[in-house]
Amino acid sequence: MAKPLDPSILKARMNAASRIVKHEEVLAERNRVLEEARERIETDLRDAGGAQRRLLPPAHAETRDYRFHSAFVPSSFVSGDMFGFFDISDRFTGVYAMDVSGHGVHAALMSVAVGHLLTVDYFRQHAIAADGSPDPSLLARALDTRFLREDSNDYFTLFCGVIEPATSELHYCQAGYSPPLIAACDGQVRQVGDGGYPVALIPCAEFQTQKTSFGSDETLILYSDGATEAENMNFEPFGQNRFERTVAGAAGEVSAIPGAVVAALADWRAGSPLDDDLTILACKRRIVQ
């Protein structure tokens, strides 16, 4: 202030400065509270993500007749993807993969609910018909009946299969899930399935069981659409053709397939995190010495 000082102007400016200081103190305290809340939420989400991962099978595991290798990459702390596999009898091995619509906590809670329900006993009771034949469409119908709600828009895509090693056949129901691949050792790849309705989306949806050959020298690959829809920096999706070429290039060693896909997508996105959850599950007949 220029001299001579005007007491009234000095007082006004001091009051204004005092208000600014108090405002900054209040703002700093609010920011501190918000930061603590954010840290608590992120800690809870990390814990939830860890709990969700513990519901999944190990990345490398075996059933009586098959070897399974997987990769699971959530786009955030938690994921709407879930998968599993198990022996459901001395004749059959069950396998499934699902992808809940949407992202975040809500999708993760639904995936955990479905994954918690799909135990060995539940799979056995609902994927095998009364005459003892595989019918995984019954499983899709049971889940549709349980989760379809008029007051909810929640739904999920599903692939559930029953592998019969004695006949080298895969009995399956595709409910909107990405079409699985069956890859031969020479790199030849073919798609399985033709779409189908998602689970819990529309009333009276029909689900069908189909079957295909699945030989001991072939590999079954299940994958969520986060693999084919991942975009690069030019907003170009990775696409089905690139995905199939990646699988074919690693088909000689089944355990390398999930890692090869993850690496290809990381390169495609220049290291940027995925926008959608990613699940890759590869299955091949065990070689018993």
C-alpha cells in the first residue's frame, strides 16, 4: 500500500487476506479427507481384487485328463470375468468362462456370485441330463432362471462345456460369449459356436447344446472379448484375425498361449492398460506316461 496508509483500506485488505487463508485451510482439510477416503477405497478394492483372484483356478493346473493354462488381467482393481474347470465325473470334465456386462465393482460382484454358485456339484447337477448325457444348455437355463430380473439390466455372456475324453468330443453351450478356438499343433485354427443369447438378458431365451470334435492333439482356447476388442493408440481393435494368428503362433506349446496373447496385446497398446477385462484359458489333453 502506498503511503500514507488508509486504515480503512488496510483493514479491508487484511480481512480479505484472512478469509483467503481460512478458505485455503478449509480446502486443504477437505482435500486431506478426500485423499484418505480415496486411499481407503483403493485399499478395499485391492483387497477385493485379491479375494476375487483367489476364487480363480491356478494359472497352471490339471484335472484327471486335461491341462489348463490361463491368464487373467483385470482392467481395474476388480473384474467382471470368471472361469473354472473341474472333473465332474469319471467320464466328463467341465469348463466354463463368463463375462459380466459393464465394468467395475458392480460387474465384479455379479461375477463372484456366479463363480461362487458354479461349484463341481452344481455343474454336475445342471450340465448332465437325466439319462447321463452331457447337456450344458441345462446349466445356462438354470443360471438364466436364477439371475433374470425384470427390475435389472444385469446380464452376462457364458461358455460352458463338457469334455468327454473317451469320445474326443466337446459338448458345449455358447451364450453370447466369444467363439472359442480349437487349435491344432500345426497352427490350424477353427472357431467353435455361433453366438447364442446372453444369460439373464431377455425372458424366454433359448439355449442349445452343440458338440464338436476335440482331439488329444488339439487345444481349446476360451477368451473374453477384451482380447479382440482391445484398441491401439489409433483406436483400431486388435481383431479376430490378429488374435487367431497369435494363438496359431504359440499352438505348439499350450502353456505359452496365454502369455503370448497378453504380450501381443501389450505391444498392440504400446504398454497402455487394457480398457476391458481379459481372460485367456487354454486346455489340452494330458499325455500320460
